[in-house]
Amino acid sequence: MAAVSTLPRRLATRLLDIWAVLVLVYLFLPIAVIILYSFNTPAGKFNFVWKAFSLDAWRNPFKYPPLVEAMKLSLKVASLSTLVATIFGTLMALALCRYKFKGSGVISLLLVLPLTTPEVVLGSSLLSLFLNLNAQMGYATIVIAHIMFSVSYVALTVRARIRGFDWTLEEAAMDLGANPFRVVMKVTLPLIAPGIAAAGMLSFALSLDDFIITLFNSGSRVTYPLYVYGAQRAAYPPQINVMATAILATSLLALGLSVMWQNRTLRQAMVKE
Amino acid sequence: MAGTASGGARQSKWGPYLLVAPGVLWLLVFYVIPLVTLGKTSIAVVDGPWWSGFQRAFTAYGGHFGRSIKFAFIATLFGIALGYPLAYLMAFRAGRFKNLLLGLVILPFFTTFLVRTFAWKTILNDSGPAMWVLNQLHLMPSGGRLLNTSIAVIGGLTYNFLPFMIMPIYVSLEKIDRRLVEAAYDLYSGPVRAFIKVILPLSLPGVFAGSLLVFIPATGDFINAELLGSPNQQMIGTVIQNQFLQVRDYPLAASISFVLMAAITMGVLLYARILGTEELA
């Protein structure tokens, strides 16, 4: 490369660095506020203005039963919808990657479409269906909705991860006398597991965070985001910030563990080579 | 799973259909059919012609539509302006800090959307830190405010969807063959020219995907407008939500929702026409 390290170029590089730092500050400003205000003693009903440092909310994170119930419901919904969506989505990704079949183009389109539909349309159209069927809104309808939007994310994530894999390994295992069940357990699953784990975590995070679609299909049930929505109108205790910080810390831990796991898998692969 | 053909993709009669069946059924029943039901609901007017819901969607809520599209459009432009340089830095100059930076970009979005937006309310309110700084610098006219303005709403929209802009741009920049850039330098093009002639055109698919991933959810969003704006900043999502869940005028609510989807679909198709049709995922 012809080294062009002129003054204007160095200046441009410096400006780029400063810009990037400013964008990162913008990204983290609200996060800092969320964590900081979990240590606040709110002046009134709303944890809105800084008053004094306190550990109260961290000592009594479960002080408000409705908040705890909302969190429990969210975790239940996220677990069940993630389980179902991960199975459905992974099967779709496997089919799309490994087989040539008529209609695969339409199916790929069907997977992308929910992502290009605004959430408010997804939520309201599902509500019209449930209204038409006279369905009782509640836990079941929330889970149905969450599976619907998660399937696409799972299928697309897994497909992106397993594209270009060397599937001849399966045939090699079969040639060596392994039965199909053993092949799936010993070859296929270990190969695609990191992709499935990533997709599952994404699905869980999306479910835990979803507000708009849930609002339309929850009936009288209250998930964690719905609780926060109500709270910002009535009373917003610092325990909400404690929960948000806990979710952040848990995600960070899960993210770190999955990165470690992937690095280990990579290293093992390299050692074998 | 018995192998019938050798190599990557296989030929099989029923295998793939069995694998996709549960997911496809779920999407048909809970995505496609609901959209049809939405259309039916929109024309199931009790008193008046079938199109009266659509008529009212335009006459009574045209302003909301216009504002939603305007806010989402500006947020998309801000997203490119903020996100592109950061994505560029991650792809070309971050070196061993690349993964750390990627993590940092995603990390904020593991806190709840609503809690994050409420945090902006804490920052922007009249006695909050942002106003304090602006007042100290004498940058804010007396009586001026940040919360309950269009600036706050657009800022919130930009913030909440920024990673969806950064990630696709980063991926498309990362894919660029570095030898192309070097070739441009060898042919005596300066850094600016190399950027405009080589890097920028090759990263456009990322900008395209990112713009869609920001614009679509931003148009339908109503949390930012409700938490950070005044009734003057109300967006179309609030109207849909309100008509469906409080007023319960279902034909009108469904009409508005339908028009929003139709407008976005047409916009996406037009945009794909102009910028080339890159697959979204």
C-alpha cells in the first residue's frame, strides 16, 4: 500500500475516533442512568430526579409483588416461547440449508416478512384474529405471539451460522457404521449447537423485552415491560432499575460464557487440524 | 436422516417439508391469516360504506401518518450519520478491539426498551442533567426545554434503533476485500477518493438493510413519542393502540393499521427498486 499519511488524513482519522467515542457515550448514557438510579432515594412516586444514595432497592428488590409477578410471567413466557421457537426455527434453517426443494424461496420470504412488518401491525392483526375467534386473551395468546415473531429470528440466525458447513461429516459417520440417531447426537448437533444457542439467547432477550405486540394480546395479564409502562404513569420505584440492571448483568454473563464456549470449540477444531 | 445424495444440498421428497411444516404452519396461522383478518375487519363497517374507515384514516389521522414518516425518516438519517463512522472504525481500524466494540454496541440493548426510554426522560427533563449543561453553557433560551419536543422523540427513536443500523453496515464493510482498497491507493487515489469510489458503493447494501431495519420499526413505534413527547408529537402507533384497545372502533383501527402496512410495503419496494434488491438477512 502506498503510504499516504498526510496531515489531513491523520486529522480525519482523529475526528473519526472522537466521533466513535461520542456515539459510544450516547449509547451508554441511559445505561449509566439506569444503574445509577437503582441507588437513588426517589423524592416522590417517580424515580426521576436524583436525591440521595441508598441501597434500599437492592436490599428489597422484591418489595412490590405486582412487579415480581410481572417478572415471573415474563420469564415464563420467554422460556416457553424460546423453547418452541428455537425448535421450529432450527428445523426450518436445517431444511433451507441442506435440501433443494420447491417452495424454499417462498419460505425464505415468509421468514423475512414478519421482520419488515411494524410491530404495531403484527400486534393489531393478531388481536383482530383473536377477537374474531372470541379467544380469551392471556398467557396463551402472549406465548403464541412471541413464538410468531421469534421463529423468524431463530431461523435466520441459525441459517446464517450453518451456511457452508461440511455435511459430508455425517455421511462419513454413517459409513463408519453409526446409526442415524447416533449421527444426529454425535455429529449434527455438536456442529450446529453454537448457532442454536445464539438464536435461543436472541429469542429469549426479544421475548423478555417485547412491549408493543404483547400490549395488544395480553388481556389483563401484565409482563415486565407492561408493568414498566403502567409504572411510568402511576409510580416508578427504583426496584424497576434493579431488575433492569439484573437483566443486563445476566445477559453479560451469558454473552461472556457463550463467547468462551465458542472459542473453546474453535480451539478444539484447530488442534484437531 | 438417511443421506440420499452426496455433497452439500440434498434431494429428498418429504424430508424438507416435514422439517419446515411446524414453523410454516405457525407463521401462516399467526402471521398471514391475521393480516387477512385485519383487512376483513377494516371493511366490516356497521353504519356507512365499507371504505369509511379508510376515509377517516386519511382525513382524521393524515397528520399522524405524516409525522410518523417524517420522524422515522430523520431518525434513519441520524442513524446513518452516527452509525456509519462507528461501523467503519470497527471494520477497518479496531484491530483486536473489534469484538469488544461489537459487544459494546449491542450491550445497551439488553436492558428493557421501556426502561431505557424512561432513562432518557430522566436525562432530558427540565431539572435533569442535559438541561443543566445547556443552561450552564447559555445554549438554551429561557423557557426552552428538551423533554416533550420533537427533538427528544427523534433522539429516542434514533437511540433505540441504532444497533440495527450499525450491525448491517459493519457486516457489509467487513466483507469488503481489502485488496480492492489497496488497489485504489496503488492507482494513486487519495483516501477520500478511495472511500467514495470503492468503500462506499460496496457498503451500500448494509446501509440499505440498516435503513429498513430502523425506518420500519421507528414508523410504527409509539413508546418514544408517548414517553418523550407531548400530544403534539403523537405518532400513528398511539392512534392504532388507542382505537384498538380503548375506543374499540375496530374497522377504523384496522383501516389505520392496514394503511400503515401498505404504505411501508410500498416504500420498501420503491427503495429496493432505487438501491438494488439485496436480501434482508
